[in-house]
Amino acid sequence: MSLLPNETLSCVPQEAERVTLKALLTFSATDSHEWGLIRARQLLAGRHRIWLMLGAAVLTVTLCGALLYHSMPLWEILLWMVMTVATAAAGAVRMALTPARAFSHASRTDIRQTAWNGLALGLVLSVLPILLCMQGKPIRALGPGIALMLFSTATAFFMAPLALATTAFLLAFGLVTASCLVLTGAPVAGVATLIFTILLLTICMSRAKALAIIETAGLALDERDETVSLLLREFEATGAHWLWEIDGGRRIVRANRQLAVACEQDAALLEGMPFLQVLAGPTWDTGHFAPGLRTLAKKLKARESFSAVRLPVWIAGEERWWEVSASPRFDNRGTFCGFRGVGSDVTDQRASADKINRMARYDALTGLPNRLMINETLSLAISETDPAIGRYAFMMLDLDRFKAVNDTLGHPIGDRLLCGVAARLDALMGASGTCGRLGGDEFAVIIPDATDVAGVETLAQRIIDALSRPYEIDHHTLYIGASVGIAVGPRDGRTSEMLVRSADLALYRAKDAGRGVYRTYEPELHAQAEERRLLEIALRSAIERDEMHLEYQPIVDTDTTMLQGFEALLRWRSADLGDVSPAKFIPIAQETRLIAPIGDWVLRTACREAARWPANVRVAVNVSPEQLYNPGFVAMVTAALANADLAPERLELEVTEGLFLHKGHGVGIVLDRILKLGVRLSLDDFGTGQSSLGYLSRTRFSSIKIDRSFVEAASHGGREALAIIRAVVALAHSLGIATTAEGVETEAERRIVEALGCTRAQGYLFGRPLPVEEARALANELVTTIIAA
């Protein structure tokens, strides 16, 4: 929308031009455009009431003449009556002959000219009190006095818009009358008259000020209506949206060109058509209406305002998506007369949202649901099953010998093998279940109705048999297998987390049994439990025994290959167990709540080390959801920064979407407090089922990390991976978020992520995770090219 012209500025007087008595009486220099409009409305109000006041003046002098007919000479009475009526009539005629321009924009001079009319009428009217006082018979003046007081009161009330003229009238009449009474020996009556005059002046000024304020508000409303009309005309002219209107019978009225273009029909044909019929299209006859149309129909029937109702419509045989909003209309008597609203075509936006949603919930390589989608589907199956009689099952699959294929033939062959596995797995599902890829070579299957447990076990064996058949890929005949762990709920778990954990334990049991088999969960999984128990015991004392250490992997700028920072990676070398993979001990630390002290140690250690690097080199530290659920985590971060004397902007905390999957922990508040410290946030593991672009709009992330699977696929020309990276980079760029490509291991991968616009990269091409001394030396060298040997 373009900016409104300067002439449509607010017509409410500015701070220095408030509605004051000086302004109303034209004693202040208020010649602004706004006050010109206010004075014009004052003149117009006076013009509308002047004839009424002329009639009141005629009635008053007639009444006074009748009351004094036997008390005063007739010629005096008639002369006073003629003078008074003539003066009042002259003022009315003068007001009627006021130039038309004064009723659109009046000056102070226009208002001041009305004061002469009021002054003249007041002086002429005061002649009668003078004559009565001269006769020295105050009793005769009682009746005419009351009539004149009533006329003065009416004038003060009705002619208040012309405050200056009314003030002149009241002062002239009141002061003259009071003076006469005092001079003729009636001081009490004179003072009473003066007090009454002051009271009338107060009423007049108060009413004049109130009317001026009302007129000011009216001008503001008029200008707002004009502004809205201008906006609506410009809004319709853009063609991006359109206005629509229906009557009380829900038929289209005043169909405009934009609506006709959107419907691809002539506006004349749309006029009078039922609005719902136009939206329903071919479903109008079948009655198979979309949920959005039913929602809209309910809103229209209830005569309720609604906003952003989305529904599918059929235009020229093509399905489009519209978004409509509207409010009911009522006439001055409160009678319902239809709806008026706005609509827009959101087909493209919906397609983009669906694509982004699919990116977040489907695996980029295989097209199967990813971990996030699996978790959501499993949670839905649990919630829809009657725990008293129903059953549901979850299978966790792990491919046997897949790592050997990757190591010997490379990742491209491995990726194609995963796609083959996904295709076979999906073909076995049918309508009985849902399969997905959890990450790496792990897959999952959800059976919403597992009443027949034997049937679930039969399906598991069919999966093993199908995945164990040979694969022909690039003239290679590949043989792999699969191990399956089965958990059946609610016996093995009443929540998705418990069921997944049970299936995972069953999977370990299947691997221990020699692979290529399935096992169901049993509480007595001694081997797995013992291993985890030993790891937990060793883990509890790992920090005290100084078995933990950090390694640092470089993160570089893709354009200049300048070092941007390091990611701190936790390593554990146990005196009893040797080198323990983070994939093993970190899940145990999270489950046993040891992640808090370990995470505290990692954060403090990484901050102390980063303080020894140059000021432009940052450190990235992974934090788990359990750490952020801790109310004291912000204090922990603050203390780590303060003790290390590290600037907050040099610390970047990496979180995954698993953080957002559990509501009620106050995570949003914790993240906001961390951001207020100046610490950066990064969204990790994008595209692996652990992240969603939806959270980018809720939290001010400084970067998102693109998973290495996309990088690998893109470097080999994978169109889907290329499209996804482009989309993520474009969205991140529009939100001011940096993008980091993970797992860059070859020069070809480096070139592709640079060409796609990724701002940062990390991987073995730029450096493996380095010990503390090597990372410190590299940081202090500030080399321009960092490529590991």
C-alpha cells in the first residue's frame, strides 16, 4: 500500500491547539486547517438554530408586551418590540446570507462577525429593564423579567456553538440589567442578576467546549472514513485480494471486478447468486462439502464475525484455496442485512506451507515419515485406542551390515540402498500400518490396531524376509538384513516415549540374538539392562575422575573460508570401558538426569577455553531439552560467561526440536531469557526428524544447521535435496538467520553449499574435531584457509 497524502493527516487539534476558551472565543491564534473546519461546523450549527431563536425572540417580546400592556405607554412597548424583533431578524438574515465558503472553512473573522449580532440583541433587549427600573415599580418587572430570563437561558443553551456571539449577548443584557437594578435601589436583585448571568456564561462555555470536542471527533471519523475508502480503493486496485458482500439471504450483492476475476465469471452473473453455491462449485449438487465450507456456513448462519477461514474452491475445473474473513452488517435499526468481507487466493501459500511441513515431517532421502512424523502418528494412535480393550504396536528396525556397504561402496550406494529398503517396507504396510525412517539405518513401523499380536509378529517376520532379499544397485548385488524390536501397548508403554524405549530394548535383544530376527519386549532384558547399568555407574563418576574432555570442530565462512568458531564436542575415555561413544552415554545421561551436571561442566569448560581465543571466534555448545527444562539453566549460563569473562555473543547454544515436543516446561521463557543475555541460539539436526521450520517463527534463532544427508545428496545432483536446501536458505535469509551446512567432507560438497548460499560450513574437509591445544593454536593463527590434512 502506498502512503496516504499529507492532506489526510489527523484532524484532531495538535497538543498546542487543544479546545480552550481562548480558542472558542477566537482570542488565540488558532488558524490551522483543523480549527477552520471546526469553526465552519460551529457556523453551520448556528445557522440551523437561528430561525428557532428568532421565533423564541418574537414569542418573548410578545409575551412581555402583553404583560406590560396596562403598565407602560403603548408606544414604548411597540417601539421596543419592533427594535428587538428587527435586531433578531437582522441577525438571522445575516447568518442566512453568510458565504457558502464559511461553512466549509471559517476564519476567526467569520466567527467574530457573529458577535455584533449577539451584542446588538443584548443591548436592545436590555432597554426594557432600563424602562422598568426608571418607573420604580419592580413588581411590574417580575413577569417580563422571568420571560427574559427564560429567553437568556434558551439562548445560552441553544446558541452555545457560537460561543462568542452568545457571550456578547449575555454580557450586554446581564451587565446592563444588573447595573440598572443596583442604581435604582435594588442591589440584591442586581447581584442575583449578575450571578445568574455568570451561571449562564458558565453553562454556555461548557456546552460550547463539549460541542467543539464532539465536532472534532466527528471530523476525525469523517477523515477516517475517507482514509478507509481510499485504502479500500487501493486495496481492490492491487488485485491481490478482493472484497465481497452478501445480503441477508446470503446472495452476492455489488459483485466487483476483482471477485469476478477470482471466480473467472462475469460480475453480472455473480450478482444475486448464493455465495455458498459459488464457493461449493460442483459439490453444491452432491452435498459433499469441504469442512472449511461447513465452518463458513455455520458462521454465516450464526451471523458471527470470522477471520481467515480457509476452504477449497473449484475455479474452471481447478481446485484453489481461498481465505475469507467478514463481519455481519446491520442497518440503523439494528436489522441484520448481510455480511461484508475480504477474500484472497492462498493456493500458493498453502502449497509452500505443505512443502515446508513435508520437509519437517518426511525424510529427504527416502520420502518416508521422519522421527517427528513417527512420534506424532504414534501419539495419535495411543490417544485413539481404548486402553481397556485396545492394543497398538511399535516396531523399531535396524539394518544389519549396512555400515559395511557404506564403508566399502560409499555413501551414494548406501543412500540408494536405503531408498530400496524404504520402498520394500512401504509396500508391506498397506492399510495396516505406517512406516518411517528414524535416521541413519533405523526405521520404525506403527500398527494402530494390534489386537492380533500373532499377526504383528508375522508382519515383523515378513519385513525381515523382504529386507533380506538381495538388492541390485549399480551392478552390485548387496545383501543386508534387519533386526526388529516389538513393543505392544499399553502393556509395554502407555506413552509414545515408553513404547519407543521398550521397542528399543527389544531391538537390542534381537541384535544380541544374532541379528536377522525379531524380539518382543520383555521386562527381563538382562543383558541390555546390565550394560546400561555399568555405563550409568561409570558415567556418574566420569567428571570427578577427569575422564571427560572436549574436542573442537572448526566452523568456517563458506565465502572466505575464514574461521568463524568451533563446535564443542563431548568425549569420554573411561578407565574401565575405554572410549565410549556419545551416542551411548548421552542418552543414558539424559534418562538418569546426569545431563545437567555434565552439561554444566561442558558449558563452563567451553566458555573458559573460548575466552582464550580471538574475540571474533565463537564457540557452539549442544544443550539437551533436559537442561533447558531446568529453571536454573539461565543462571548456569550467566555464571559460566561471567567466570570465563566471555562476551555473551561469542556463545551459541545448539538445540533440537525435541526441546519443543513437550509442553508445559516453560521452554519459551527460558529461551527468551537466554536471548536477552545476548547468547545466540542455533536449531540443530534440520531434516532428520528433529527439527521443524515452524519453530523458526517462534524463537529468534541466529542459525539453522542443514543435515549432512542433504549436503551429500545435493553434491550428487539430488534434485529434492537441492530444492530443500534452496528453500531453507531462502527462508533463513528472509528471517535474517545464518545457515550452517554439516558434514562437508569433499571439495564438491563445499562448492555446492557455497553455490546454494549457505553462509557457514563444518565437516572433515575443514577439520576433524581437534584437541584443545590444536584448536587454540588454530584459533590464534587466524588463517584464511582451514582445510584439514
